[in-house]
Amino acid sequence: MLRSCGLLCQAACTLMTLRPAGIVRMVNWWTWSNCSSCLLGQGLPAGKKPRYIQNGSVIACHFCTVEDHNVSYKELKNLLESEHVQLIDVREKWEIGEHGKIPGSINIPLGEVVEALQMNPEHFKKLYNQDMPSKSDHLVFACMAGVRSKQALAAAKSLGFDRVQHYIGGFKEWAEHESSSRKT
């Protein structure tokens, strides 16, 4: 029997403003609320959509993030070796320059993610030197420590990307693992 978890769950709230040409401007924030829309540990039930409230050109969305979209260091290493994933680093360009990047990742700062995932494929290729992901591609988002990547994950899911995850440890954990593996 399907039932709500009824727990205090972390929820992603998104304010979306519709713009000309179908581009959506999003502002994300996190909150804690009593969950009434998910299954314990399973996220939304199959076929159930997040709750939306629409007023003119503004849409507010609230959905539970209990579903586990986290990727560990080891899982990410395996995914990158298999080449069946597109890793998107959502840190700012200066952070990449200062700290480095995970090999194979492309940099799309968090503030550009929504627009980038909706742009013309040729424009995406020109800006990011990669093919634009399709909504069925496997995407993993990363940042420094897992906060911004979770926001990017929520944004991608709200745009219809269904195979999205985030590397919760972020570049900080990646660098620690990589430096310790070089020492041994």
C-alpha cells in the first residue's frame, strides 16, 4: 500500500518565472516541511507530479527530496570510467581556476544551469564545448561540497531530466581521495 512518509523532509522549493521563447528563470531554496507527497525513501510515487501553484507567469513548485540521488566517490569514479554519464560542475569559473576540476566534467555555474539545459543545442555546444544533454541522458552534478549540486539536480528534474544525480562529497571529497590515492 502506498503511503506518505509523514516525516519532516527536506523539500526543494522553486520559483519559476516564464520568459519569452519558453525560457524559464528559476530561484531555488530549501526548506523543511511535513512531507505529504512522497513514499518513505522513494521520492514521489510513480506517476505523481510535484505540487504546482500557478499565478500568471509565476509557478511555485514544492516537492520532497527524500529520494536518494546521491552518488559516492567510488560510484562517480565507476560512472566516469564507463563514459555513460555527463558530469556537470556547477561551481563558479573562478573556483575551477583556483581549486581544479574533476577530469571529464564540464563547468556550468549554478546560475546558468536552467538556461543552459533549455538552450539551442548548437549554442550549448559553442558555449560549453560539449553536446547538449538530452532529457534521458545520465547527468551527475557536482560542486565544492554538495549544496549547489543538489540545487542543480532539483532544477534539472523540474525541467524534465529524469536520470539526474549529484555527487554529495563534491570536489572537496574528490580532491581528498585523489591526493590520498597518489600517496599510496
